[in-house]
Amino acid sequence: LCILPLQRPRPPVQPSLSVECHKHRYIHKYHSLSVPAAVCGQRSAAVPNITQPRSRIVGGSPAPPGSWPWLVNLQLDGGLMCGGVLVDSSWVVTAAHCFAGSRSESFWTAVVGEFDITKTDPGEQVLKVNRIIPHPKFNPKTFNNDIALVELTSPAVLSEHVTPVCLPSGMEPPTGSPCLVAGWGSIYEDGPSADVVMEDRLSGRFQLYGITSWGDGCGEKGKPGVYTRVSAFSDWIQAEIQSEFQLISLIKPSENKYMLCGVLS
């Protein structure tokens, strides 16, 4: 997962629509679908920077607890399968290739507030998965469009240990901008996975720019690591989330009847 310091607040997302039913009329009420932009990408307290930049992502060091409150441990049958990022209290962004072996939601769980995968951390929440939505144009052979959304059955309770990251604001960072990488991946090629969150560097407020997709080897010199560019899929992410709040209205004009209306979620 590749995360950049946020340069400017992102604009609020389009609100979702709900309806209250009353005799002879209906009233639209707007609610913010996502966590307010002022909340995303922020840590609850200052976290000391104990890591120096490395030439290889796999050469990271343990991150302080609470430094990445948006990271999600996506588990298949109770074991770490992939990392994800909380972008809303009920939604996680991850790579589509994670679900090549199993698309059945019943086998998956999402752990938020996770730090050390060998024990239960303070503030840790284990949530069931309601839906897995790979990008419709994901190609498992080329890994093009390697991105997916995971909808949680119930929303995560936000806290100092659980906070969503910001989505890209639409402005591309300049070439050469430092990007921070975090997760529970291997600490060297063919090595064991890290038990605690590993990081490259730390800085103030963050937005998500990349999702680990594939690479030639593992952090080898002169060989690329490839990340899904999240900014290219921001519209798709918002459209999928908004589609869960489509309005259905069954209206029968009648002076003495109530209108039947509802909100899908």
C-alpha cells in the first residue's frame, strides 16, 4: 500500500439520498456517505518517526502502534491473505488479485485496528464481509485494473486505532515524490511475513495513491514493483459506494394513501 502526505483537503463526496415517508408527500434528506474529509488520513496523536528511508521497500522496520490506523488485515479462513485500506467505515480498498482463489464472502473477515497479527491488539475489531467487488475490467493474466472494493457487513467503529485514509484529491503528485509503504509483507525476498506493521517513512496526513499489485522479484535492484494507481479509479470507487444507496420510490397518486418509498443499503 503506497500512501502520500495529503497536500490539500479533498472536496466532500456527493451525499447519499434517503427519504422519509409522510402522507401525501415525501421529504428528501441528505446525509454524508463518507467520513468527513477533515477526519480521513489523520492519526489521533503524534507518532515518532523511527524509520529512515530505505532503497528497498522490503527493508522497512516496525512501525509504532497507531501509526497506520487505516490498514486492514484481510483474512481468508482466519489467516492473513492481503492488506487493505479503510476508505469509509464500511468500505475497504484492496487488490483484485487477492480474491483469485476464493470469491466467497463467507470465508473472509476484515480485521481493523490491527498491529501485531500474533495477538489481539487494543481497539482491534473483527468484521464480516458482506460483498467483494473486483473491478469489472480486472485481468488476472496481466493484472490490469488490479483493484477491488470490500463492503463490510457492519461499519467499523472509528477510534484512535481505526481511521479511514483519504482518497486522492485529483491532483497527481510530482514525479519523485516520496511515497510511504506499509503492511505485513515479507521483510526480504523469500523471507517471512512481518508480524507487526512494517513501514518506510512517516509523515502528517495521508491519502492513498497505490495498491501493491505485482513485481519482478521482491525489491530486487533494477527490477520494478508495480502499484495500482488509485487516482485512476476514484470515480469507480465512489460510484460503487453510492450505488448501495439508490432510491426506490413506488408512487401511486391518491389523496388518502401513503406513498411506499425506501432506501436500499
